[in-house]
Amino acid sequence: MIQVEHITKIYDGQRALDDVSFTAKEGEVVGLLGPNGAGKSTLMKILTCYIPPTEGEASVCGHSIYEEPLAVRREIGYLPEHNPLYTDMYVREFLRFAAGVYGMKHCNDRVEDMIKLVGLTPESNKRIGQLSKGYRQRVGLAQALIHDPKVLILDEPTTGLDPNQLEEIRAVIKNAGRDKVVLLSTHIMQEVEAMCSRAIIINHGRIVSDDHLGHITSQQLTEKFHNLTL
């Protein structure tokens, strides 16, 4: 459902991505693991049609990022690294607004389901501006899921969550991967181990490893990631 073929992105002569290729299918939670500046966010921005690649092709659910960008966006739920929210809106108001963007009607039940799913119930009557960073992150995840997308793209989804919140959100993301493609980025190896069925390690814009976690031990994954910092 995600197909990336020889994607390269060059900024001012510097290769942020360099000949990246992979596919991801329904039922996979794929972790993009790499240090800051490795190219993870750039790849996600390309897949969501936010920026174009310099070279290469990609498609989401059979829709080309070049030829059918609106169709691509309809299939994707996206939580960017810097979670953009309307802080003057109330939680329910914002989620109803997000649902309306996707053309959803009579969405109140769906909004309530998302509030429960991501654990927003205790804060659901507040303005977003009154929420902690962790609860704002939950609002962002709820809006990404509101239209039941086939593909979920999450850039550093657990940023700002305390240890108690981590377990809940990890469970939501892992559960979403049962019938969707989930692509998430992180520079924390433990996040991949906790949520993902597959790890793609990226460094300096290139894929250096692509393994299903059932085929690699935790120690081997740790060693591969540690080698990037040597």
C-alpha cells in the first residue's frame, strides 16, 4: 500500500534522501529508525505530498504522489513532528472540524470514539491551548485517525508523553496496524521494539538496514543502530 522507488531529495546540493526504495503492506507497523537529520521527516513529507522528491516515484494505495496527490491525502492520516493544532478550539470542536475537512457527516459518534481511543476523556472539555504537550499529542493522533485512513504516517508520535501515557499510545498505534499500514519515525530504538513489526534504519538519507523484527534479535537491532553513532 506504500511503494517508494528510488526517491532522492536534494536541498541546496545536499542529499537529504539518496535513492530510497521500499514497500509496506497492510498489517505492518514499520518503524523508520535513525538519528536526527537522517531523512525520516523528509521522506514522510514526500509521501504526504507536502514536498516533491527531486528524483524517483512513490505511490500510496495505488495513487501516484505526482498524478493523484488529493487521492493520496484522502488515504493518509498524518501526524507531523510539530503537531499543528488550533489552540483556541475545544477538543471536540477541533475533531469535528478535522472530520469535516474529510467530508465526513454526522461525525459526533466518531469524535467520541476517537476521544476514548486515545485517552482524551479527562481533558475533552478543554480548549486545546489548555492541554499539556502529551494531551496535545493525543489530539493530533485522534485527528490523524478520525477518517479511518488506510495509511497512518506518524512523525515522532510519542513526543511529550510521560511513561504512563506511553503504554496507552503505543497500544493504540500497534492496534491500528492490524488493518492499516503504519509508518512511524523515531530516533529511539525502544520505540521500534515496542510498537513495530519491521524496522528500517536510515542514516544520511540512505537505508542501511530493513528487517522484520521476527527475523532479528533485539541485540542485533541494537548493534545496527549503535553503529550509526560510532
